[in-house]
Amino acid sequence: MQTYEIKKDIHWVGAVDWTIRDFHGYSTYQGTSYNAFLMLDEKNVLFDTVKKPLKSDLVHRIKSIIDPEKIDYIVVNHVEMDHSGALPDIVKLVKPEKVICSKMGHKNLLDHFHQPDWPYHVVNDGETISVGKRNITFIETRMLHWPDSMFSYVPEEKLLISSDAFGQHLGSSERFDDEVDQSFLMHEAAKYYANILTLYSPLVQKLLERVAKLGIEIDMIAPDHGIIWRKNPGLILDAYKRWSAHQGTEKAVVIYDTMWHSTEMMAKAVADGIESQGISLKLIDLQVSHRSDAMTDVLDAKGVVLGCPTLNNGLLPRMAGFLMYMRGLRPTNKFGAAFGSYGWSGESVKLMNKAMEEMKFEIIHPGLRVKYVPTHDTLKECVELGKLMGKTIKDSFK
């Protein structure tokens, strides 16, 4: 099986999951990869493993380079099963001198695999070990996005093996950033951040500040998913600074669901009003758009307008599900507004406003409710709501 030498004597030996289309609620239309890296030195080191069903891919790639029993250390940067599912079989095959992990990694490995007799070597944050010509420094990254997460940094190679940070769910025959279209790559990186790391943005900011203070030189970032950043690692570092700050851009999203198209008519009118103010706009119908795609557009939007009719004194299930999903990720620093049609009770606008208030959105309008079918005059009110959102966004960037 094909391997890739990403640095001299450091090889990609992971697996590509071409057919996965859902990753715990996140749409993965492009598949994904589970990246593992084999470093040859006086002590041979395997960084992470792969999802259990793809174990044979990992084993065959290792065997194409060395006898697996010549691997001395296995580094577990992250215990989540897409990176550790094959670990018990690999430990049995390799018989390593050490299974290296963080303190929380040790706890989570025991909780997952119930193997107290593995040769654990627990490293502290900032600890460095020598493997021969090279050293490995371990940097704890707790809750990015699990308690056990850590980075492995090889200073002699200026290589950061970054666990689940800086990745993308992208199955590809290409391994490096300079081999794929940059706009496509950054979209997938943004989708990954929006749906996995948005909640942990304060920790991302602290980590980036810490890396800067440590003066770590980085000329390659090798994440556990997707493309390896070898040409321009600064591109993804800068993007993480921007995304974690929740700054937003001069962009709004109108996200809606509809029953008999009345709310859809309102959504289009709101969108017209926003567009009239020269603000970039995305109109998203939850009937045809996956929640994780909608969340990707929320990431860099300054304004979020939600629309939904009332059903059984509540929301349509798709909007209710999207709000639960978005609240879990906690995007912040946004303007919000809501609208919807109703027949006799009309609670949807109140419920959407409440959800946005809980996320600390600044609500710019009490909300628009239209009974049954909008008229020309009520659609004009929707246009005015859109204009207000557009002007509010524009003014915030002055």
C-alpha cells in the first residue's frame, strides 16, 4: 500500500475512509482520513493508529517500511476511537517498549480498553524525550477536543503532529496542502472548525498564544485528519486565530424551515432586504441543507436570522434540532433576529429568540410573526427586517 515520506524517515502510514458520510452528526461528503505517522530513528515511533475496521491498511503500510515488531514506542495523542480503535491489536502486534500518553490519556486508555498491563509511559505537559537523532516534545491540549488530547512536536524537523487540531474531514489521494485547491481546502478546514472546535474557541486562543510564547518553529503541521500543511502552515494558524475570535465578516445567514411555504416567502423577503445593504448573504433551507453545512456558514457570519413556523406550540423538528446542535457549539459575537408564520398560537419566534439569547447573540428586533400567509405589506416588513440586519452588520465594521 502507498505510503508517503513527509520528512526524511517520517512516513504517513494512515488510512483513508472513502465512504463515511456521517461523523457523529457532521456530514462528511468527502470522506475522511485517519492519519498515523511512523518516525524511524534509534527508537522507532508510531504516532497514533486508525479506526479499527481500517487496521489492516495501517499494518500493511507499516510492513512496507519496517517489521512492525521494530517499533519501539507508540504515541497516543488522542484516545477517541477513530485514532485508537486499532490500538489493542497494534500493541499486541508490535509489543512496544512504551505506550506514551498524557495523564488524562492514561486514564482514558484504561477506561476504553481495560488494559492495565500495557507499558504506559505518562508524559507531562512540556516534557521532552529523546529517540536518537531527534527529540519529541509533548504539549497538552486538553479539551481540544477531548481531555486527553496532546500535540507531539519534533523540533529538529520543525514538525507539529497536531492530533485533531488543524484538520479536515477529507478523504483524498493527495496528502499535502499544495496538492489541492486552496479554496476547497479552506472550506473543509472551516467546516471542521465550525462543527468540532467552535465550542472550544477560548482554549484555541490560549493554545495559539502559548505556542507563540514558546517560540516553536513550525514548517509542517500534520493533523490526524485530512491534508498535511507543508507549504503554508501559517494559513491554517491564521485561520484558527480568526475563527476562534468569532469576529465574523460582513455576511449574514438566513436559516429557515417551512411547512406550507409561508415562512419560505418571508425568508426570501428578509434575504432581499439584507442583500440590498451590500452584505454577503446565504439563504439556507433546512429541508435540503445539513445542519453541519449550515453551521459552517454560521462560523464567519456576523448576522444570523432564523425562520420557522409554529408546530404544536413549538418548532418544526428540523429547526429544533438545528438549534440544539448550534447551542452545543456556542457560536458568539453575532447579531440575531427571528421570524415565522403561525396559525393560532405562534410561539416559534419567541423560542428562536430565546435560543439566540442563550448563545449571547445581540437580538436586533423583537421578531416578525405572520398569521397563515404573508401579504405584500407583511413581506415589506420582512424586507425592512433584512435591511435592519444588513445595516447593523455594516455599521459594526465601521
